[in-house]
Amino acid sequence: MKRILLALATFALASTACAKKLPPPEEPEVAEVVSDAGPPEPIDAAPPTTLYDRLGGKDGVDAIVDSFTKNILADPRVNKSFKKSKDGLSAFKQRMAEELCQLAAGPCQYGGKSMADAHKALNVTDAQFDAFIEDLKLALDEKGTAEADKNALSTALAPLKADIVKARKK
């Protein structure tokens, strides 16, 4: 019996020593599956490209003009000119919306008089023009307009100042 046990032990030892160890089996790759994810969002979705788009398009410009009109009517530095407007505030609001739309690279065309002709009888001063711009910036703030967009609009309006502001006669 000793011989049998010794033979079995020798056989077991020999077969273990001669056997090649196999590497552990590789885990199969599993793709992540989400059943309710919908189509993937585009990675390179571009933000609105024009100032007009960033201002909110037609609805955004109209809202800015509404707020701006309230601001100038409440501002004693400029409100006298607007309170006695021949065309009424609706005409002003329409022209202002057209002007802002055009200056912001929107699809609109300003259809009013030239800035010089529209303001020649008003004798607008530098201080009044600056108040007007302050009231516009306040409206832009009220609508949450980004600082860069406010600056871009101010830059677009700046060249109009020369036609709007006339030196007062002494």
C-alpha cells in the first residue's frame, strides 16, 4: 500500500510540475448601453453668431426697446423730447427696434430719417446723448445682456453720436 500511495503521489507531483499554467480567461468587453438616452447632442453646437441673435432676436430686441422706452420716459435728462414727440412713442419704438436690429447684424433695415435729419431740431447735447446711452444700458442690464454684448452695441451706436449731437448755438 505504501508503494501505491508513493506512486500516486509521484504521479500527482509529476503531472502538476509538467502542466502549463494557462492565463486567466479574458473578460469580454461590454459596451455601455443606455436605452433612453436619445440621439447624442452635437459636440460642436455653435452659440448664436450675431449680436442680434445673442440679444434674443426680434423678441429680445423688442423687449429691450420696451424697457428702454420706460427708462427714458422716467429720466428727466431726456424725457422732455420724448413726451412731446409728434409721431408718438409707438413710432419711436418701431424705429429704435429697427435701428438696434440693423446695428446688431439682424435682418432688419432702419426705415426712418437719417440721424441728422431726425435730431436736427432737438439740439441734443453730449450729456443728453450720454443719458440716452445710460438708459439703454440699464435696459440691457434689466434683460440680462452679457457685458460683451452691451459693449458691442455701444460701439455700434457710437458713430451715430456725431449726427445726433449738434453744437448748441450761443
